[in-house]
Amino acid sequence: MSPLISTTDLAAHIADQGLLIVDCRFDLARPAAGELAYAQGHIPGAIYAHLDRDLAAPITPSSGRHPLPHPEEFARTLGRWGLTRETQVVAYDADTGAYAARLWWLLRWAGHRSVAVLDGGFRAWQDAGLPVTTDIRPRTPTHVEVAADRSLWLDAAEVAARAGSNQWRLLDARAPERFAGEVEPIDPVAGHVPGAINHPFALDLGSDGRFLPPEELRARFERSQDGIDDDHTIAMCGSGVTACHLLLALEAAGKPGGKLYAGSWSEWIRDPARGIATGR
């Protein structure tokens, strides 16, 4: 299945057995807002995944703001959702896919590849006049075993050894002003990893929050990668969330194989010995 699914295709399969729809709406400034929005209306059959609670581990003194969940804890979360090997997962958020992409990546890291992101999210679903409900359907719990793929992500030491190399490309998904260190509304230190290239995740979206066509995505990534292979491309952001959006967009462009810098900027700055660059 494509990493993206349209509202039309999801609506046509919404009654399918084995479909799990996950609402990933979230707001970094208001962590309770997404769950409240879900309670006020969501796609029929959807369950809710909270970024901090379900899609990340607790913060530690050396971690970034959204550490990867422990595989065993993530397995328990998936079991509460009733996941099986045959389950087709569709993740969505408000519109851009910035948070839904985190679940997309986590499931693939956990060995479950039957997952797609709703292109345009809840806004596209509503704009299409499709049904919304406040009902919450109980799921039958399952036992899930996670075989996390360590090859899909890098830690800070591994990134430091590769950033700036002419064999690797580190793409930073944050907005240009944050990358440049001109503003920093979230983390205590501004700037970027030396050697990183700015590729804002919004660059891969149209004004409606939907992903650009594959050929346009490919062209934009090829400019940012500048000849570097997909499997030597690393995505990062503030905390390892919107970086997953870059990896999703690469996949949608037919360019799989990118790696995630899981801790991203909020982990990088935990160690003052690590370099910091500013400017565009």
C-alpha cells in the first residue's frame, strides 16, 4: 500500500474488518488540545494516540523532547489498540501529517509495514463532507511483539560522525527561522547541527495540507540531497517528530531508505560540547 491514502479511498474501506484508524492530532503548545478535539469529533472507528503518552518515552536528562518509546512499552500500546499482523493502520492528524507521520514511522520501526497516512488529514475528511462521530468503539486487546529495527535511526554520536560528510546528507525539517537560529520558541538553544541542510517539512505540502505529487517531491528532495543517496540521508527536526514527515515524503516520492535522527535538535543541545551553527 502507498504510504499515503486519500479520503476517497479511506471512506470506501472504512467498514473493512482489520482496519485501525488512529487520530494523532496534537499541539505542542497545548498538549491536551488534540485529545479534546478527538472527543469533540473524529473519523468513525478512530482511536486516539497522544504524542507524549503513546508515541514517545518519558524525557530523560540526556534525551530530546520525544524519545523513542521502549519497544516493549510500544508493544503494549499496540496491544491495547488491538493490532494484529493483518491490521491495516491509517493515521491522521489535523491536516499536514506532521504528527501522523510519527506513528507511520514508529510502526515501520516496530516491524508493522501495513500503515498509511491520510493525505490532508481531518481537514480534508471534513472538507469532503464525510461523516464525523463522537462515538468511541472499544477494541479487543491483543498480544503484540515488537522487533524494533535499530538500522532505521541514528543517535547523536552517529550523527556527529556523519554530519557534514560528502557521503551523507542531514536534512532538518524545522522552519527556516528556527534552523537559522533567528528564533527558538521551544528549545533553550537556537541554531542547527553543523553540516545540516534545511528542508522544511512544509516544503513538501500544498496550501491545502496535502502532499505534493511524487514527481514534485522527488525534485525538491534531489535539490536538498545534492547527489547523496537516499540510504545516506538523515532526517531530523526539533524532537524527532516532523523528521518522520520528511521520511514519509521521501517514501511517497519513491525514495525509501532514509534514516531518522531520533533525538534531533532537542537532544543535540543537551551536550554543550556538540557544535552549533547559525545562519541559512
